[in-house]
Amino acid sequence: MAEYDEHQHDVLVIGAGGAGLRAAVEAAAAGVSVGIVCKSLLGKAHTVMAEGGVAAAIGNVDERDNWQVHFADTMRGGAYVNNWRMAELHAKEAPARVKELEAWGAVFDRTPDGRILQRNFGGHRYPRLAHVGDRTGLEMIRTLQDRVIYDKVDVFMEFTVVDLLRDGDRVVGALGYDRERGAFHLFKCKALVLATGGIGRVYKVTSNSWESTADGIGLAYRAGAELIDMEFVQFHPTGMVWPPSVAGILVTEGVRGEGGVLRNKLGKRFMFDDIPPLYRNQTADNEEEGWRYTQGDKNARRPPELLTRDHVARCIVREIREGRGSPHGGVFLDIAWIKERIPNAAEHIKRKLPSMYHQFKKLADLDITKEPMEVGPTTHYAMGGVRVDADTQMSTVRGLFAAGESAAGLHGANRLGGNSLSDLLVFGQRAGEHAAKFAKQNPAGRIDPQQVEDITRRALAPFEHASGGTGESPYAVQRELQESMQELVGIVRTEDEMHQALEKIRKLKERAQRVEVDGNRMYNPGWHTAIDLRNLLVTAEAICRCALERKESRGAHFRVDYPERDERFGKVNMVTRPGRDGSAEVRMEPIREMPAELRQIIEAMK
Amino acid sequence: MSSSATFRIWRGDAKGGEFRDYQAEISEGMVVLDAVHQIQARQANDLAVRWNCKAGKCGSCSAEINGFPRLMCMTRLTDLPLSEVVTIQPLHTFPLLKDLVTDVSWNFRVKKTVKRFTPRPADAADGSWRMAQADVERIQEFRKCIECFLCQDVCHVLRNHRLMDQFAGPRNFVNVANLEMHPLDTQNRLPDLKDRHGIGYCNITKCCTRVCPEEIKITDNAIIPLKERVVDEHYDPVTMVLGKIFSGFRGKATTAAKR
């Protein structure tokens, strides 16, 4: 029998990014006992990297903004396959969630009359993003972290959950290990919230940290929960491309919000060449109008650089493929040019975009107030994830909840910038509230010792295989998966390449069974990488299979063999669950009919 | 730039260990963390290193590089003399867990002893407040802190004198400054600063400011103003006499100091 420490809580939260922390705060406020497990130290989760801001229709900068406009923007951005109920709740509740952060100590940038300042962002009709320079994520995570430490919440730092435990149709716990000793821990709970964030590490070029190994998706899937929308992976248009060691690191959309423009090597602003019909009415058709928009002119339309991320990323890929890219395989993003327009431009840029200035200065030896940056698309965000009920955030397995990036539905086929930070607040709060409610209404379940035994045995297998370095390396399997997905299931997809990817994944799955690790269980990154492989592989497979089924192009999902939107697919979601033969099974499911009042909002704002 | 370089990395745990030399291939733009990752993937799968964002935003990968406390992800190899061996060792001030990873949990425990943010009642009916940009900018500097704990590592009160039970350290003073100068906060943390958090031990050598990757002026903007407030409150003879006469006076003096 495996040895382990035992812990018991009413609500267990996995992940301490924005969604997990917000869920923990809410559950603790409901008076239940709460544990929070995180892979890193508190406050280091990927939320810390969010730059541009949090979207909420507070209307401080433009009073025409309201929840209806935010709802319509989110649905349009998601190409209408979003869970409309989530989009409605999100738009309605985001303002209260942002304002309450201020009561907890957050300090957003201010308007001249002292209220929360809001900035422009892609796909949002009005200035809507509350922000702190370009380090909004840090502000949010620190505010939530500094609240949680005073609450009655047990924090387990540098712990990883390997699998969930079930009692019949319900999740009743989780089995994990601590990094420090490599010892196992059994967490018993009445309700469990997955807030594990993203999947970026499925790909080679990503803005995500090592933590984004799709844990929540793997855990939920193996516990029998359904996934949804897995084909929709957002490639952020602007990641760093040079030097190679920093490729993928995010360059905030805020650069474009402040007037930054995209140019090809000929110096042309290529975004004017292709403005989608759905956005033509609200996009500037000349440089002058675009500039006025970024400077707050309410009568001007937004420049095409601020079109949705999926579209901007594809335009950049087109420029690069057709030979008009920058020297290191990207395009130019220029904010320095604003010196032609405003006095003290260098100071202005440093004040508005301090961490971008710092990042390029330190990592690329480049002064963004003087020279253009080189940027290209980077894997950024999973719109898909664990399927949840819009109101309660419960998955299709009882007692298992999900929130934030690991859950799915709000963003449809493409997420608008700023909507992830509001997502994690709105649905983190809801998940915490309903998990606490579930815990109060249900008795503790039974822990099955056989499940515990199986999980620990599987987790230790890489040590059993140790052959002194001649066997399969977890790093090699991980790298090959990342390269295959980057190459075959990236921004531009075709049937043939995706079949190749599936075949590759099948082989990698076999190899993953045989990976071996050196050393002992103490803080052993090789072992951690071996364990994370299962989550990466199942996620890669789900992405492939869903992308194969969606025979059209929509939002972030672009297929050269089906380059147009097909309205038959506009009314369905792809649902993934474990099939009998061990591979992922995908089915199409019709989207529930939208109530008339929401439909009217969308029609009125088209 | 040469195509390879030698990295001398501390390997071991609380029981003991040694420096080991590794060769890593060097390419353009690499940072120290890239070299450590390459060594980990190719030569030492079990080499323990803490990291996350790799962009200087999370403050996880703190270490001592050639004896200087830095973030590994923001230290470019071109800034180091690669003709010589590059030495990488864990933070000295905190207990070693394994290789480059130390137990920094003490910092989190101390933070909990700081009185929490306590805002004044909302200014507007909708529950919101009004603050001027100029007023928030002062504490936004402190809120940039990424909790890398390099300032704690370098501070001699902790590093050499080991006064962990009497002294909260620069990171925590930055946090207290953030709360004390917060335009909305109503708490008084000065007695704690003096007694529990031992601000008097700081003799403003400014080592913390020098290592801060966020370039926060820790000594000038956080610690010195806090020290002045402590002095004003506790050693100003007029305040002391009046404080004895009017028991409610001290609270008002603190509020005045906040402005």
C-alpha cells in the first residue's frame, strides 16, 4: 500500500490563479472549510502575466457602455457558438466583481475625476478594460492572494494533483504529491473546484508558463466529465519572436490600444487590407480615424489592429507566409511612431506600458520608444475546456466544478482580450458559491482505497522503468508532442495534417507509458514532467478530434480545406468524452435556443 | 560569443552537497534560466529549479549568479563573462530544499502578521471610491513588487544576523508602505512596525534597492518614510505629552500622517 498524508475540507480548490483564489474567497465566506492546492508558490500563477486589463461595462470612460453591449461584443467575438447564458451572466456581473476588488485593496489607474480608468481593447466597442498600466494580472492576483491569507483557507503550495477520486457518480477527493518531498497526499472533500488554467504547453510556441499543462482537462476527463469546444485554441497575434529563447512571450494588446500599429517589411499597415464584413461598420478605414480612436475620440472607429485576435493572427501569418515578414519571422509592431503625434512620447510609452518597455529592454536589448518590435502569433488561451453549467459551474460529474480558463463556454470560438480576467472573477465567485452550497447539502463520500492504490502506482511507474538513462525521456516525449501540435494543428489546419497529428499522438501515448526518470522523489522535475504528459496528450487528442469534426472555419479555428463559415456548424458545439476503446469520443451537440430578449440585443448591435 | 560555456551549479539538499560543472550550448539572446533548462533536459533531469513566467513577472527563479542575487530569467548571458565559469547557487538566506530551490515560506508567514487592508467607507452611493492618479501612483510603485525575495536574501539583518523572528525585511516593509500610504486605508501599523517587525534594525545600506528587479526604490520610498512615521509617532515629545493628555489624539495624528 502506498503511504500518504490525509487532509479533509468541505471544498477543495485546485489552482491558485485568479479563478481559484476567487473561488476560495467565496467558499470561505460561505462558512465551509476550504483548501487550495497550487503547483507554484502563492501569487506566481499564470494570472500574474495578464497585462492589458479586466473587461467590465462600468461605463466610466464612455457612458454609452452597458452589459448589453458587452454581451453582444462577447458573442460576436466568439462567433456565436458561446454559451449565451455564461456570456449574459459575465456581462452583468463583471462590474460588481471589479469594483469589489477595490474594496479589497486593488488600485486601478484613475480617470481625471478619480474613478477607475478604462482602456480600449480588441473587439470591445467602448473603452472597457480596467487596468494598472500593463500589469493588471499582478494587481489582481496580489489583491486576491492578500485576501485569502487572512481567510480561513489552508494553502498547499507546490503541490500537484495527479488524479481525482470518485464515489459512484460523484467526485469526493483528489490524490496529489508535494514537490518538496515527493510524498503523496490524499485530499478528501465534498466538492472540488478545478481552476487549473490553460493548455499552452501542448504547443511549442506559447505565452504560457510550465504550469499550463492542461491538468484540469486531464483530471476532469479521466473522472468522466465532458469537455467542450476543444478545437478553439487562441493564438495571440503578438508574441515576441526574437531572440529565440524568449519566443512566445506575450506582447500585450495594450500596445495597439495605446496607438501601436502593425507593419510588414515594406512599411505597410497591412491590417487595412482585410477587414471582415461583420466588423466593417465599426472599423476605421483610414489611419487618421484609427489614431483618433486610440486617443479617446468617441466619434472615431477603432483601427483594424484592434480587430479580434483570431483575425489579426491570421493576417500576420499571411504576411509572413507571403514573404513580407520581419527578419526573424514576424511582423513589426510599432509604438515609437507616436512621437510624430504627441510630445514626450517616450515618457508616455514608459508610463502606459512600463513592463513592455522593461521586457524588451532587458530581453531583446530593444528600446520600444525608439524602434519597432518584432512580433508573431503565440499559443495563448484555450476557449475550450471542462463543460460546466452556466449558473453553478458544475461539470457533468456531481461535486466537480470548474472555473476560469479550465472551464469552457463563455468565449465560444474566440476570446476577447480582457474577458479572461473578468471570466475568472465572475465564474470563480460562482464556482466558490455553488461548491460551498453543494458541500453543505451533501455528506462526505467514501474514498475507495483501490483507486488510491492505482493512482499512486501509476505515478511511480517512471521510477520503476529507470534503466540508467537508456530509456524514454519525458522531456523528449513532451518536446515531440509540442512540435507536432505546433506544426500540424496550429493556426492553419487541414484534414490530412490533423490525421498525421493523431497518429503521432497515438505513438507518443505508447512512449509515455515507458518514460523513465532518474533520482529520487524530492523536487524532481523529470518526474513531474512525466506525470504531466498524460494531461498534455489527452488534451492534444481532444483538440485534434474536435478540429477534425468542425469542417468549417470559425473564430480561432481556421481550416484551409473549409475556409468559410458554415452556418450548420454555427448551431453546434463539439463535446468530448472518454470512449470505450480509450480514445476520445467526439459528438456534435446543438446549442440551446437563445431567449428572444438576448437575440434582440445581438440583432440591435449588429 | 563562444558556442558553449561552463555552469557551476550547486547540487544537493539540506544534508549536504557540492558544486558540479555542466557545459551548455550557447545561442543568441539566452538567459541563465535557458542554460539551466538545457542542462536539466539533457544532462540532469532531476535538477531542481523554481520558475514560472520566464519574463520577469512572477519572481520565482531567484538565485545567486556569480554571487549576486538575480532573477535567472532576466540575466542575459551576454552580461556575464562567459570565458569564465558561471556560478549558480541557491539563495543563501533561506533554508535549502534541493539544488537551486529554497524554502521561502517564512516570507509568506510574516506577511500574515501585517494588519490587513481596511478601507474607509465608500465615497459614492454605488460603493466606489474616488482617488487621484497622483495619489495612487505613489503606492503603485510598491504594488509592482513580484515577491522574488531578492531583497530579503541580500539584507544583512536576515542574511548575516538571522533576525527572522524580530525583523520583517524589506519586502514586507514595501508591503506595509503600500498599505500605510494607501489612500483608502484606515489602519495604523506603526506600533507593529516598531516592535513586531523591527524596522529599527534597518540601517539603510540600500542593498535591497540595488537588487530589486522591479527597480522599486525600497529604501528611499518605502523604508525611510516608514521610519520617519515611526519616529514622529513614538519619539516626538509634543505628541507624546499630548498623547498622554488626550487619549484619542494618537489616532488623529496617524490619519494626518497618511495624507
